[in-house]
Amino acid sequence: MFSFVSSESQGSFELVVRNLQGSVATREFSAADASAANERAVQEGLQVLSCTARGGRQAQSADHLPAARLGINVANLAFDLATLMAAGLSVIEALRTLSDKERHGPTRRALLDIVNGVSQGLPLSVALQRPPGRYPPLLVATVSASEQTGDLSAALRRYAEHQLVIKALRDKVVGATVYPLLLLTMGGLVILFLMTVVVPKFAVLIASSRHALPWSSQLLMGWGSFAAQHAWQIRGAGLILLLTLLMTGRQVLRSGARAAWLERVPLIGPTIRQFHHAQLYRTTGMLVRGGIAVPRALQLGESLLGDSDQLRLQQAMTLIQEGHSLSQALEQSQLADPVAISMLAVAERNGELSTMLERIAQFHESRLQRSVEITSRLFEPVLMIFIGMVVAAVVVMMYLPIFDLASSLQ
């Protein structure tokens, strides 16, 4: 175990490194921050696999934030880098050009980290892993494969185009849900206002008349009296319910709607699963076109699937390792529909697997667009009718006692 002399402002960092012989070891360095510790390890000819602050706490400086948190749009970075390299610039020149035009401090430092790594003789794929986890594994794998084939510029452009297609597809799916969610939110607020504010006050007014009410109005007025007596408890329960819904929605968005229970929701579940399959096929096709083996490409795309489909994909990869073809493995693991299986079988005969995977992705995307349109066209009117009926029922039950009271006065 080696250690550098440190000052009071320096901290201790534990690094997991790989030496030139390929063996992995743990080293401890004293440095001002995690970036300096990584730099010292690289100067000794070591490849840093992870950096942890002493005491087991992961370093939380800006050096260890993901690219998105540093303000880096990875797709734009790949596209700009591919454009500059296609114009004749080397990797280092292109990276320095991008860092020079960048005014955002953390973004510029992150680009300079890549420049420093490449300047020290590291491949671009290795420099992108300093520190580990900053850039998506899909980008690292694409760059690593292109370094072996010599088409780095084309690979970066394919990655950027792939990300733009996935983003456009995701935006289309998300956009189709905005109006129903807005309608549901506004309708829920209207119903909540009626049931917790208007009905309780109306119940007090009707109760003072001591007039016989229809049974439906009795139920509503009973709720109004209960709500008037327990206003704070009901508001607290409503707040808890709202927070629960917000936390659930946040979790769904952060997980990419990959929760198992979402796949069991009628209409929504099959649409989400089809979206994940389209992502998987397009990603696998891009990686295979870049020279990555099918099992590795599937492994990199595993995180795009839902929980249940991830288990099916692991089963499919096991079958592939046992000697089954891709179409047979996906069929036995129930991860592909008959159309995809037939197209994959054709690709296995003519050797155009990457092209066929992209065609399958296009097929799924076209079906997904139709599914989203049909689902939104069915769901929106049903939701409007349901909310309208609930509001109308509350209003009618409120007005029935008024009609009866007016009749008795006549």
C-alpha cells in the first residue's frame, strides 16, 4: 500500500486499479480531490476502475457526476466529435476544439479530462471511463468496437443518430400521455373541491331544513357532514395520496417505466413493452453493425427492458451461449413476436443481422405509433366521460334536495 504525503486540505482516496500486467489491486492515495488521485494513479501507469473516499463514502465531487449532471448532452457530443473528425481533425484536436468553445465550467473540465487521457496515450474508450460511470456504457462499447475497426467517426455518428431516434420515439410516447394526465389532474381537482369544500357547506344548509332527502342525496350529505367534521384529517389524507402519486410518477420516470406492475396495466402495459422492445432491437442493431458480438450487444441493451423482460433476455443469452441461434433463443424465452422471429431467421441465413434488427425496430416503432394513437383516442374520451359523469352525479345529488324543498314550499 502506497501513500503520498498530504497536507491538511488533502483527503485520502481508495482506488481500485488495473496494472499493465492486467491484475487488479487496491491502492490508497492522498490528494486534494478524486480527480487528482486518479491523475496520480494514471501517472504510475495504472487504469482506474473506481475511486472511493476513505471511510467507504463514494467521492461526491463534480468529478464523479454523470455526464448529464455536468450539463453534457452525450448525443450532441458524439455528433460534434464525429463531424470534426470527418473534417480531418484528430481525436485530440476535435476534443480540444469542443472544450475551447465550451463556456460551462464543469462541462469544459469534463472534456479536458478526456483530452488529458487521450494525450497520455489511452484509447478514447478508456479515457471515457475516467472516472467510471460518467458516460453511458453504450457509448463506451461503441467507441471501443470502432477503435478495432478504424471507423470511429462513423460509429460516433451512428450513436448520435441512434440517440436522436430513441429520444424522438420517447418524446412521442410521453407527449401522448400529457393531455390525459392533465385532464385527469384537473378533473380530480374539481371533484376534490366539490367533495371537500362545496358539499360540506351544502350539507350544513340542507340539514337545517330538516327535509326528507332521496337516498342518493342522503349519502352525499352524509359525506358532507363527515367531511365538515374531519376537514383536517381528509386534507392530510389527500396530501399523503398526492405525495404518493408524485413519488410513484417520479419513480416510473426515473426507471424508464420498467416496473413490472406497469406491464400489467391494460392498454398502457403492452404499449410500454413494445417501446422497450423497439429500443432493444435498434440498440442491438447499431452495436452489431459496429462489430460487437450479439451476446455483448444484448447485454448492453438489457437495461432498456422492463423487469420481467430482463429475466427473459438473460434466459435468451444463456441459450445463445449454449449454441442456439438468436431467433431460437428469443422464441424460447418469449421475448420476440412471430414477425421478429421470422425476420431474424431470414437474417441468420443471409448474414445481414444488423440490417434486419434495424428493420425489426422500425416495424415495432410503426406499430407503437399506431398503438399510441389508438390508445390515446380511446382513453381520452373515456376519461372525459368518466370525469363528466362523476361531476354531473355530484351536482345532481346536490340539486335534488333543492328541487324537493321547492316542491314542498309550493
